[in-house]
Amino acid sequence: MFNPPNSYPNSGSYFDLLKRITQLVQKKKVDQQILQIVQQAFEKELSSENVVLSRPEKTRLLQQVTRAVLTEAITKISDIK
């Protein structure tokens, strides 16, 4: 897609744009929102299955589930065309 020369004044390089957008997304704490969504789903599933775990077991399981979900998301990101 062609953008006229002044369609984005002072937009800078691709890497400048990447930095600005990344900072804005980080400022909105999107990472915390993602983690919160995973944790809520995790808690709901534990509750629906009537699973009782010790605090360390629950923490470890949540970490492993979160890691698996994010790894899958990263794989899907790599497949975006």
C-alpha cells in the first residue's frame, strides 16, 4: 500500500514505529491483561473439575499452563502472513 509522503509526519523509521507502538502497548499493560485472562480461565477449570491443589502445586501448574498457552500463541504469530 502506498502512503503519500506526508501521510504520517515525523513517523521515523520502522524501528522507531515499532518502539513507539511497543511502548504504548506496554503502557496499557496488555501483558498483565493476557496473564489475567489465562489465570481466570485456569481458576475456572480447576473449580469446574473440583481439583484441590496445594499452593505450590497450583502455582507450578498455572506457570506451566501459561507457558504452554503463550508458546502456542507465539507459534501462531510466526504463522501470520
